[in-house]
Amino acid sequence: MILDNFKLEQPISYKYLINSIRKNKTSHAYIIECNGYTKGYDFSIAFIKFLLCPNHYTNLTNCNNCYQCKIIDNHNFLELKIIEANGQWIKKEQLSELQKDFTRKAVIGGQKIYLIKDAEKMNQAAANSILKFLEEPSPGIIAILLTQNINQLMDTIISRCQIIHLEKDSNNEDKKKKIAGFIFNSQNEINEFLENDAEFFIEFIMEYINYFEKNKYRTIILKNKKYLEIFDDRKKMTIGLQIMILLYQDILNYILDKKLEYFDNIDIIKNISLNNNIDTISSKIKIIYSVIENINYNVNLNLVLDKLIIKMGDVKSVQNSWN
């Protein structure tokens, strides 16, 4: 995969990167927002090849399919590190190990690059760790953070990176598959979820959050018992919470006048958006992520769910945000 493969699908990003690199305006850090584009990782690897190529070729015509591109494709290139979630999260230990590796000079060429896949899955400690790395960039090191939604990253991280927004796929991918792909790492788990639980779980979470947004703390009394009958262990509880995150992410997309990526019920999404803004939605998403991160340390799932509703209920609505 080389950069010219994306010339038609991503014309704006393609031209911008070509021009900036050839004018020696390389940034020390990039955020690539996939925005629903399913080839975001392939695009990132093609961009990395372009950065590392001594001649900055965008195709194979001139260099005759060089060895360097082949070893990048085979994950054997010493100057490229790819970080992805270990389980549900990208953890601080992974980034600490990366920083140690990058204290050594590049063996091939003069640059080292690290790519963080699904950067929104960095836990708080990992995000703070990478922020320190970005605040004091070392010469010859380039960071690329790949994310589906830039709004899930810390503002301080965003402010230190060059932003590349990819255009959405022309074909709409099945939204349930997108949800399943966010939650699970293996194809077997994805298939099992789609066959057995997806439709019911998704519909219940939409109804549950819609009720919460209208009734706040009453959700604890009137809805939590039913929730715990369905999501009755830690794994299922986590699945439900992850669906909540994607629902709020689509509400954020609606507020920002972006395309809905995961859900089709525009009426529910529109109604919830009326009592929220970017800040309140972002706060609720952070609360849910925090609950997921700590769920294994809590014995009582009922208490976990009650605390979630209380914390999200405490987030000020649009009407009260000036009080």
C-alpha cells in the first residue's frame, strides 16, 4: 500500500501531505482522524512509507518496489513501532517501553516513527505519558495518532499535533458491525455478538440512555434493575458501557453536524442533543470510560451502575451551564 493508492479516495489529505513534506514542513506529531473511513490504518502506513522514503516517492514506479517498503509491510522495520490496545486499553507501560526504545538513534535513515492505533483507547495514565513525549519532542521522532473521533483525545494532545481529517467511505458500512468492531478484538467474538446479542443490546442501551437523559436520577429506581438483568456480569456490563460511549459519540457527531456512524434512530439522538452540548457529552463519555477502566476493582455491579447514573446526572445540562 502506497500513498498514491489514496489519491482519489482522500484527495485533500493526499495533496496536503505531499505538499507539506516536500516543502520540508514535517510535523513532529500527527493526528489522523478516520471519521468512519475504514482504510485509516492503511492510509497511515502509506504515509509512514512516504515519510521514511529518502526520496519521498508516492508510488512504486520510480523506486521499483523497494526493500524498505516490504519490511514495513512485514512489521520488521526497526524504526517503526506500532502501539495498539492490550485488551480494552492502551496502557502506560506500553508507552514507557516505547520511550525507552526511542532513546537510541535510528539505525536506518534519520527518523523514527511510532503509530498509536485507536488512540482514543489510551487510558488516563497512557494519555498523560504520551503528552509528556509530545511536549518535549526529540529530533528525528514522529508521532502518528490514529483515531476514529478526535474529540475523544485530550485537548492538550490535540493542540500539539497536526490534524489530518480523512473523508468518510462512500459506501455505508453496516453500523452494527462497526459497533462490534469497536468492542471486540477477534472476528469470532464479533460474529457471535452480531448473531446473538447485537440488536437487543443496542436497542436496550438506546432506550436506557434516552430515559436517563429525560429522568436523570430516577433511572436508578426504575431502570437499573432491568439493566442488570441483561448485563449481568462484568463482561456484559462492559459491552453495555461501550455501546453507551458510541451512542454519545454519535450524539456528538450530530451536534457537530457530522454523519452518524453507529446508530440510525435520529429521533432519539436529536432529542438527547437538545439538552446537551459538546462539553456535557464529552464529560459523560469520560465518566463512562472511567467506569470501564475501574470495573474489575468493584465487587457490586449494582453500585457501579448507580454511581454511573449519579455522576452523569451531575453533569450540568445546557440550560444550567451558566448558573
